[in-house]
Amino acid sequence: MAERQNRWPQNAPGAYYVDDNCIDCDLCREIASDIFKREDSGGYSYVLRQPENEAERQLCREALESCPAGAIGADGAPAA
């Protein structure tokens, strides 16, 4: 289960984030390539931007539920 205090600093502010449990499997990026991006130097994913509509939120939920490492969270602070 992802933990807010362990999220990567590159994550866009808001509900969704990736924490340091990410194993760089690429699954989240395959599911929602406009939302999740890879940090090449560190070998992990992060949330480039928060979902903007219900279809994108559904993709993020799918990524969260599919993450083999449990590295995606949805309990981050709401965007300001």
C-alpha cells in the first residue's frame, strides 16, 4: 500500500501519487500514459499531472488496482 510520506517529489500535487515502492514495471504508464511518466535517472514512475475528468480518473484507478508493488496512492492532498 502506497504511503503519502514516501511519495516521489516529482508527483503533481493532488490525490494520486507514486511512492518509493515503485519497481518500474511500466504498467501504470501503459494504462495511463498521459498521467504517469518515468523518471529515467531513478527508474521509477510518478504522476506527471492529476486526472482532469472521469475517464482519466478511471484510468488512474485501474493503474492503482493493477500495480504489482502497491506503489500508487489516491489519498494525497487535493490540488490547491
